[in-house]
Amino acid sequence: MIYLDYNATAPLRPEALDATVATLRSVGNASSMHHAGRDAAERVDLARRQLASLLNCSAGEIVFTSGATEANNLALRAACAGGGALVTTAVEHPAVLEVARAITDATPNALVVLPVDADGNVDLAKLDDALEDAGERGTALVSAMLANNETGVITDLSPVIKAAHAAGALVHTDATQYVGRLPIDLDELDVDLLSLSSHKFGGPQGVGALFVRRSTSLPFHPQMIGGGQERGWRAGTLNVAGIAGLGAAAEAACLKMHEEAARIAALRDTLEAGLLAHVPGCRINGIKASRMPGVTSVTFSGVPADAVLAAMPDVAASDGSACSSGAPSPSHVLLAMGRSREDADSTVRLSLGYATTPRDIERGIEAVAAAVAQVRSSLAADTE
Ligand code: PLP
């Protein structure tokens, strides 16, 4: 199999597998006071330090969760608990957009969704308008993703943070597709809240974290109650093995991150050049924007993406976002970028990562080109 679906989930890194298995073999609840419990708590503390070092924040600013979905829910619900408008963008993952809609549902005009341009860049002028228009109610939170899961387009958060903070709003970023892939420094990036998920950078699935800046005056608003874990932010016995795996993946991802990002970007560029050369009528979404190194979103005009994927069973890729594949609606990200429904339905996402090799790219280009040609010829035969 040629695995080109890192944005859905990355293969488990060997270091993460070892840490997870070793922890599963041990015993102890991180809340227990005896020796076994202290051992589990030490494994959690180590992972907290490993993640803090990846993010350049302090270990005490991390709340472990079951993933980015839970971290996003926690962040948005906490920040908006006291009222105030919520500003977000049209290209967020459903784990932000649907939460934003749910929590502002009962209050008219409490949600502002910022549009993006044809390359997926957020319209900052509209952010200024939204912050100004919030009036007396004020804006509680601006939530903008750091990197888009479908196109890889990176949001330039600095002006967003500056404008939001000047208006007294908190800033949350869903950094799920960025963390562990490009360097991040939370001393520099002045967000108040940041969500991440371990399996996107080679840790196990079902574990993630929310960064909550210590200086942030965030109302305490846990969703899970019934235990004092994670300073009361998230009750329930910790997933110690998953957390240990996350920590090990974070540490491994830190090593040679710049070199790895450059290597992966070069492979992605080769992939795009190969597709553009060998597949007529293909177009790369967000190509003019600043993008993550390891992803490409390619539209094959007039060729349904699900048929392309079915015609290349040896390639693991995704039509639009894997999280929403299976759903009949077209990608809201591509529609927000002004693509037609037909183009959105003809778009394949190929995503690369730490274990992708030049051979994977070579074989991937051949397989995609052959699959698109096969679908095109069977569509042509059907219309004859
Ligand atoms: N946010 C983004 C940008 C994502 O890409 C994903 C998953 O694809 C999530 C949130 C949800 O992550 P999880 O399902 O691990 O909670």
C-alpha cells in the first residue's frame, strides 16, 4: 500500500509504540498515591514535559483530552460561557464549526463566520468589521485554525491575534494539522488556547491536548465533571498509555523538524509536478497560499473523487476531508474557496509525512494518473 493519508492519521512512530506498549504493560492509576500510581503519574508528567517542549510552553499549561475534537469543544465552550460573540472562519474543521453553531444557536448574531479568498486565506478586513460590529456584547473568542486539514493552507495568525486581543477577545487555534509538522513557539505565538491531536504526528489515536495559557482569564468550564484530574478541567482516569505515546511522538517529531519539513515539502512538490505533467485538467487548490509541507488538494476536472479512489485500491488517500468522507455533502472548505460543487466532488487529498519515501511518490503519481485515465475512459464509454 502507498500510504498518502497522513492528514487523516499518521502511522504510529516506533518511539510512540514502544512508550505506549511499555505503559500498557505497567499498572497504576495516575491519581493513586502508591508506588504504581506514582509511576503512572511520572509517565504522564514526562509526556507533559515532552509536549510542552514541542510547543515551547510550560507543562502546567497542558490539559490532556481524548483528541482535538474534545479540546476544541472545551476551548469554545469555556471561552463563550460568559456570553459575547464568537468569530471563526468558513474553513474550520467541523469540530470547531459545529460547536460554534451549537453554542451560539440561541443568540441572534452571536456567530460570525469569516470568508476566505480563492486560495483559502482568511479575509482579515472582515475580522476587523466583526470585532467592531460586536458592539456592547463584545467578542468573547476568535477561533482560527493554524493549518487547514484539506488544503494545508496556513493562517497567518499574527494579525488575527493582534486585532482580537485589542478588542478584548481571547484567541483559540485548532493546530491539529500543524503541531509536530512545523516548529511552533507559544512564547511567540500569543494564542490563549490551542488544540491538538496525537495521531496526526505519529502518536496513538484517542488522545490529544488543549493548551490553556496560564495568564488567560478563562472562565472555568469543564465538560467532563466527576473527578479532579487535569486540575479539574477534564475529569476521568487519564489514558496513561495514550498520553505516554503522545509524549514520545512529540519528542520524536521535534528531532530534525526543519530538515524533515523540507524533505516532505520537496516530495510534495515532486508529487504535484508529476500530477500536473501527467494528468490533464488537474488543478492544485491553495497553490498560491502558504501551505503545510505534506499535503496537496488536487481537483481532477469532471472526474468524481470517489471513483478515482476506488480505481486505485493500493493508494490510501482521501476525498476532501477523511473526517467527513462518507457524508454526501461536498467539502465546505472548497465551496468557501469559491469552487463549484462539481469541482469539490472531484477533489482528492494526498498527504505525506515522516515515513513517506521518494518511491511512494513515484508510485503514487503513476497510480493516480492511471486511475484518473481509467475513470475518464469509463465515463466517456458511458456517454457513447
Ligand atoms: N481539527 C482538525 C483540523 C482536524 O484535521 C481533525 C481531524 O482530522 C480534528 C480537529 C479532530 O481530531 P480528532 O478526531 O483526533 O479529535
